[in-house]
Amino acid sequence: MSQITPEIVEQHGLSPEEYERVLAGLGREPNLVELGIFSVMWSEHCSYKSSRLHLKKLPTEAPWVICGPGENAGVIDIGDGQAAIFKMESHNHPSYIEPYQGAATGVGGILRDVFTMGARPVANANALRFGRPDHPKMKHLVQGVVAGIGGYGNCVGVPTVCGETNFHPAYDGNILVNAMTVGVADADKIFYSAATGVGNPIVYVGSKTGRDGIHGATMASADFEEDAEAKRPTVQVGDPFTEKLLIEACLELMATDAIVAIQDMGAAGLTSSSVEMATNGKAGIRLDMNKVPCREEGMTPYEMMLSESQERMLMVLKPGKEEMAAAIFEKWELDFAVIGEVTDTRHMVLEFDGEVVCDIPLGPLAADAPEYDRPYLSKEEYTRWANITPMHDAPDSDDPGADLLALLATPNLASRRWISEQYDSQVMGDTLQTGGDAGVVRIHGTQKALALTTDCTPRYVHADPYEGGKQAIAEAYRNLCAVGAKPLAVTNCLNFANPQRPEIMAQFVHALEGMGEACRTLDFPIVSGNVSLYNESKATGGGSAILPTPAIGGVGIIEDASQMMTMAFKSEGDAIYLVGPEFWATPDPTRSHLGKSLWLKEIKGRDEGRTPPTDLVVERNAGAIIHELIADGLVNAVHDLSDGGLAVGLAEMAMAGGIGADVEASADYTAAQWWFGEDQGRYLVTVPDVEALNAALAKGTRDSETAQIGFQRVGTVGGDSLLGQSLGDLKAAHRSFFEQWMGD
């Protein structure tokens, strides 16, 4: 009688058609160990079977890109023989089930992706999405996730310098926890994952293997049913102190010439790490499962291969280097075991108790994994499906000051101080800016600095995936420009619902089209990333899908950290200018976008209109102007405009600087359009010397490329109020949401 029944196949997340492919690839029926390995390697989380086809269309190359997608993280040249290595990953499903450990191990996993390649991590960031604050589970989820991020990052000693947090009912049953790490390495000492050299020893280092996290990758590749609590055992448990030791031990060994290849054990643990190393090296692999360090009695090869226990790495060493390497890991009180060797068979062979318990050709397991061209709606079909129509009879604001006060108190614009104060942002002593448009960290021992940001506006992506995808890239670009950084490259975390629904697949495909166009126009390639699908839950009743959320992580370089810019108002009397599309200087009221704005939703209770379009040429040219203004010392403060429009941007600058402003509306727009429209491609700058600015503009140094950018004076820095509201009242409103919700 067959050991593998259709029920067992289904439990492993494989469709009947996929199981037929397993049979064809093996030429026989698999045993349970082999089936488990196929199930995790062919899971959405590991194989990207619904997304690979479209990911191939993204721009990934530039002269400064050393390594694009395909390795543990992306690598870019930052000059002076140094490289920045970075990536963003999701830990959504685990964080909903067990928020502290889910978020903590998400941070641990992304740290390993970066130091695996030879980099010392220098900064963390995150992108978080939660459901309604009044949802009975949401306060617990927020508290747990924030504590988990802080608990792990703080203990490892890597500063968390930026992030974003959104609330929307679509995340009630499926929150998003996306973690990003940036590290710095010598450009000539990058480590890769390709296992080579027949006979070279395969070494396991780090923590022992336990039964936590088994089937984690499979669980992350399915919808939530009503029994989310029952999946708690599939959530990994992290130990940040062990991770800190692992970082130091790996970096010490990397300083020698012992390592041929290295891979962290992330999703699917020992299975994915060994398969990826052998596949990338066009080699085979043999493991003796009796030699795997285990912390629980009686573990089977199935459990060892599928465990997602944390703080573990797999290495291929040069022959004869085992004793030296073992001494390093023993010094750091970590496990070290030679568990196998590289072969030339192109097979994964596992032995246990003297018997072969797995023999799988690597072709079917990795390169020949299923790849689906899922059906998707056209843009027009999607717009009809989502019932997106232009906004008619646009409302106006009777009292912009009162509306601003109310907006600042809403969950999506409220101060994140309660969150940020739980993260150590200053450890390592190189943090130069947090809480602004982008986080900034000095590259240790130099005058250079790295800027990083996380961005996405899911309500825009839902209304128009193509424009929303463009806007997510453009906002990351603006945030980097605003602090004086040259944007270099992007990582992403593509969070979507069930790709087997054509409307969801339409969101994915069209968002990637928009992202790709933006990256090409802005010369801002995508070098790493992660796809997280099936983010929807039946637990909330009726099967709710998240908003499409392609979270973007942007990285840029500031060549001289002394020229870093912040958004805080600095000096009374500075002129405030709006820099952006020139139509603001020659007004066209039809261009001011209230559709999909936070003001429309929060103040008027209306969710209408279309996503504001992103003009990529304007974005590129406005960024060039901002860089020139900063380099020439003509501005004291810079802030990009996004959620909440001009009024919220001014308020954020005023609150950051502790100085108010005297500002006036344009008679060419309604009050709502002027203060709260969310047109793209715009910055606010403060100018200490207007004559110097005018002289620079009059020189004509801005060529036709930047002619589309207009300057419009909107006010003057000074006083202790804004739009008739005192700074004290604005700050109190801004702090009120988290203080009241969390009971501080």
C-alpha cells in the first residue's frame, strides 16, 4: 500500500498536478522525507511559482550594482572599496499568530541575509500594517510586534532608524510585518552561496535544531483559516544574543580564506539552504543527518530538514580548514559540525542510521519548480471590478486649521513616538537622523552616510495598481532626495492576497509594471526583494484580502554627511517654498488631487476618486533640483509632501522645529485642494536668502530637463502657530492617538 496518500499530499500544500510533477521528476513515488522537501521548496514562499514570470521584467542592473536578485541580499558599490548589502523580507503570517516571536524572528532572518554575504549590519527599518485599532486583537498585535522588533534588534545591537506604520480594516485578519536590514562590507570580500569543489566539507554552525517552525514556509504560502491559533507551533523562536554571537563568529571566519560558500537557514531551514547552495554551484550535496546538532530527542530527518529553528548557517569550507573554523565557533560558544560534503551528482542525498532516506535530483527540486502564468484582469477590467470612479462634487474645507488638528490625531498620521522609543536607534554611535523623511547612518570611519526609507501607499495601489506601483517607488526616491542622498537602489516586499484570483493577480502584475517603469526612469534598480502572497484571512469571516502592499525599501548615499538635510524649521524669517510640478505656479485647479486622500477619508468619510498620477520626469527633475539646492547651501530644511498634503507637511516641519509659520492659500484653488490635495512630485523647502535663490534660478543653470519644475512661495517661518492652531495643540493632537490607545 502506498505510503503517500492524497490526503498527505494535500496536507503538504501540493496540488494533485504538482504531485504528478514530483512523480515525473523522481521517476518513482517519494518517501515522506522527499515529499516534505518538495513541499517546502515548491511552496510559494520559496519557489515564487506565481510571481517569477513577472519578477523577471523588473530592472535590476546599473553600473553600481554588484549583485542583483538571486542571492541572499542585493549588493551595490558605494565607493572607496565599500559595498552596501541590503534586503527586505516579510514575516506576516507568523506575526499574526505569535506577534512577539513572529516579528523578532523576522528581524533575525533579515539580519542573517545581510551578514551571510560578509556585511556588518549597520541599520534596520520596518514597514508595518495593522487593522482597525478597535479590532479586539489589534492592540495585542501592535504591542507584540513592536516589542518583538525592539527586543531582537536592540539585543543584537543594530539601530532601527526608520519605518512606517499604517492602519486599515483590510489588515484585520492578516497584518504585515516587513523587516529591512542594510549592512556594509568590503567590495572585494562579498560572500556568495554557490557550493563548489567536490569533496569540500559542508558545515553546520549556530544554534541546535529543534522542532519549532516545521512547515513554516508552507504555512506562509496559504490563506489563514479560522484555526490560526492552531498554527502557533509553526512559528519560530528567536534568540538575539545567539544571533549576535553568530554575526561575530561569521565575520571573524570571513576574515580568513576558509569559506567557499555560505547560506543562512531561513524559510525551509536546512532544506532550502542546502538545495540553494548546491543548485547555485551546479553541484550535488550529501548530508549525514546523524551529525546535525539537535536540541530535542528522537528528531527524524523529516523534522531536521523542515525545521526553521533560528540562528543557523550552512557553509562550504576549503579542505583542511575545519579545525580552525571549529575553534572560532567554539570560542563564541556556538555549535559547529561537519555534516556532509559537496558532490558532483547534482542530487541531494540524505543518510540516516546508515541508510539513504532521500535521493532527489536537484533539477526538479529547484530550477524546474512549477512556474505559473496566472490569469489576471486588464487595467480596465480591474478598474471596473474595484468600482473605481472619478470623484465628482469635490467637497471643500470650512476650517482648514480644525481639519489639520483632526487629521494629526488619526491613526495613520499620529506620532509614532510610542513605537520609535521602543527601538534603540543610537546603538553603534553612527546614527545621524531618525524620524525624518529617511533614516541616515554614517559609514563608520568616513564622511559618507547611507540613507534608507520604507514606503508604500496601499490605498493608492488598490485604486490603481499601476499608478500605485509607480508612486511607491517615487516616494522612496523623494524621501532619499529630501535628506540629501543620491538614490541608488531598491529592495521590496511584495505583499498581496491570493494570486489564484484574477483581480488579485491583476494588482500584482500592474503594480510591478508601474514599479518597473519608475525604476527605469529614475535609474533606481531593484536589487533584492521578497514576495508574500496569500495574505488574506477567512478568520475575519468572508475571506478578507489585504490591500495590495508592495512595500519599497530605498537606499541612497550622502557623500558628505555634513550636508545631510532635515525637515525641521530652523530659523524665523525663512521663506517657505513649494517645489514641484510647474502647474502649481500657473494653477490648474483640476490637477489638485483630493481623490483617495486621507483628508477625504478621515474628515469627510468618503473613500472616492482615483490615485493621483505620478509624473516620473517631474520626480526625477524635482529630485535633481533639491540636490542642487542642498549642495549650494540655499535651503535650511526640506520635506517631501505625501499623506495629508501641504497642511500636514507644514505641520510636520513646524512640530519638528518647534517654530510655527505664517502661510496663505492660493486663490486659484479651493481650501481643501490647496491644503490637503495629495499631488505627487512635491517638496517643501525653507530658504534663508531669497535673493540668493532668485539669483541662482536666474542663472539658467537649470536646463530644459528641469524646466518643468516650479517654485511658489507659500509662507514664512515664524511664530508659534500654524493655520490658526497653536504648536502646543498640534503636538498634543499628534501624540494623542497612541497615548490614549496604549494608556500611557
